Amino acid sequence: MGVLSLNCNMKFAVERISKGGGRLGKLSNLRSQPDVIHATPMTLVATVGGSAPHLTQDVFNLVAKKDAPLCVSAQHYCKHVEILQAYKKGVASFAALQGHSVCVTVQDAAQATPSGYNDKQGISTWTHGGRQVLTPQTYMNVVEVMQPDWYEVLCDADTPPDASKKRLSKSAAMSKSYLTQCLKLHKDSNCLQGAGVLIPLLGGHSYAERVRWSKWVADNAQDGIEAAGYSLLGLHTNGPKVEKIDAKAVCELVETSLGSLSQSLPRQASGAWNPLTVVRLVMAGVDIFDSTFPYLVTERCGALTFLHWLTRDPSRDNLQHQDKRLRGDSEKNKNQDEEETLNEKEKESKSEELESTEGKENQCDEEVNVKSSYEICLKDKRYAEVQEPLVSGCECYTCQNFTIAYIHHLTMVKELLAPVLLSIHNLHHWLGFFSSIRTAVGSDQLVDLQRLLQTSAA
């Protein structure tokens, strides 16, 4: 790549390394927030088109701090360069979220990225107008007008678990070329002076390829390449399937990528990681995540209810009791439904055969609606008369003012208020979860937090 000196304001300091493997850090001196310090591990607020999904600016600032960092995908703005160019104030101000720092990623972690469409012409992304190919030049044009505080370099991260050696080799070759071009364009850009650059860590699910890529990055770093941090990519192709990725395998790949690199730079891992995987990634040394998971839970009419408080508190005990009771009711209703189904089969076997296709479709819909054990589905009829908040003791606006039964009703009638209330709760719960993570790292209790998550999700 040669020697390039990038003018970056962004600073990161590791303050404590936990016995459980996690680390506490401070992210500071962002160009849009020179006086704000962000504690890590932290979550960026995932956005759609630059806005917090379902939330107005005022409501969003009731849930998150007014300086909460945002994660904005270039995917949503690659066809609107001229508009942002004329606006001149960057994507945060354009979305009426001025005062928030911005991290730009290539792809939207909430949307599955079709595999097999990257080639020598560039990286494929999908907009409302269809497929859009990003070259280093066009990508950096998008990044310039978005005016981020830090951003991912363009790379070929299309390396699903079953990727062939040939695909991994092409990914590495193209990514090296893109990285070199992007860094040169960054240096020549007046608009990007002070913005941090995240160097991608690639290699798919191959330990050997990840070692090889990280060694290449480390060797070039010694030549004077100044990175603001690392972005762990190529572990997935985005979308809801990320929730089900084996945490142990992913963490081993992450540790392999980080083994030969600087410990003083922040590590970012975008994606819809479930809470238990997040904790394990923190143990592996990851510092920055995003809120894609709670966003997807909201989209399927779910509410996060998993336990993450390590301190003993009566309200939290009530939460645990409520969670077990709701799960108990679920099993009871399930058993009753099974008995009724058996009786119906005996009485109306012929009718059931005629409606079997419809029954299978309904079953598939139900499987889509309930994705994880960290949430409850507000479409479920068992919540129609539950006069309690989503989470006992939760201080969010939704739990303080509305019951499960009411939100269930809003969901069933497809009232637009339903996703608003669920977004408020889920984002609040997710931000609280990361507060618990930082507390656990500081007190060497990450293992205890992991056990609590395993218990609450059982």
C-alpha cells in the first residue's frame, strides 16, 4: 500500500482488561463531538436511511442520549449523493439528528446481502431501485457527502461459511486493491480530514485466511498506515440469520483475526448478534456493536425480556418471576392446544386434510414471528389479557404507561403506534444491556452475565 499518513482525530484508550476477557475503553475526540467521551463496550444505534426506525427525533432522544452514536449504511445513500452534496451538512443533520456522531458501514446489517454478486467492477449493494455497484471512487464519494466520524473501508466481505478457497482468494485480492484506493482517496479528500478509518478484517470462516489477512494488515501498518480501528467482516452476510450463528465458532475466528494486531485500537462487529453472542464477542475483545438485533425483534412484533441485571433488586426479581410465569403459561397453553388439536383431528380428519396446506403456511408464519428465546411475540393470543408491563421494573416510556394486553391489541389491529412503543422498549432494553456489560467487565463478572443470559433464555 505504501506509506500514507491519515489525519484522524478519533482516539481510543483501553482502561481496563477484565479477567473474563472483555475490556473497558474510552472513545473520544470524534470530529462532530470533540468534547464527548463514549464508554465501551458500546452499541451504535442502527438506523434506516439515517433515522432511528419508527422514532421521531424527540422520541429518540427520550430513549437514547442526545449524543448517542449512529450507524448509517452507505447502502441507503449511494443514489442520493447529489442531494447530500447540495445539502452540505452531512447525513446526521440531514436526518434531523445533528449532534450525534456517525459511523458509516457499507451494507445494512439488518438486510441479508445476496451472495455471489461482487466482481471486478465493484461491490454490489441493494437499494429500492435495485442493485447498485460501488467502486472505491463511487463509495468514497458517498462517504464524503455523508461526513461520518468514522467509516468502514470498502471491501469484498462476501464470504459465507461455505465459501470456497477460490472465493476467499478473490475476496482478499479485491479487498487489498479497494483498501489501497480508498486510503489514497481519503488522504486527498478535504471533507474526510479528521474522520477515522476502520480497516476490515477478512478471511471468511477460514482460520488460515484470517491469519494471512491480519498479517498483511499488520505488515502494512508498520509502513505508516494509520487506522482508527478494525471492522470484523466476512463472518456473515447480514440479515436475521446472524442471530443463529454459532457463537463459539465466531469468537474463535475473531480471536484469530485479532491475534497479531494492535491492542490499542477499537474493534467493531456489526450484525444482528443475539445477547449471548454479544457477551462472548466482548470476551473475545470486541468493543463496538450496533442495535440491529432489537430492530429486527421490533419488526417481527417482539419485545425483549431477557435478564441482564447482575445486582439483586426486588423489581428485577419480579421480572424473573413474571418471565417464568409467562413462559409457564406458554407451556400450559401449548399443552392445551395440543390436546384440542388431537381431538379435532379425530373428529374432522377429512376436513383437516383439505386444509393442510393452509395449516402449514400458518405454522411457517408463527416460526418467523418467534425467532429467539430473548423475546416475547406480541402477536401471541396468550397476551390478550395480561395487564402488566412488558418488563417489570423497566423504566422506559412504554413499560411505564402501557400494558402487554394493550400493545398486543395494537399489534393485532396493525396500529402504527405498536412498532413505536416496541422500538422504545427494545432500544431502551438494549442500551441497558450494554450498561450491564460495562459493569460486568469492570467487576470481572462477564462469566456471571453469560450464565444469567443462558438461564433467562433457557
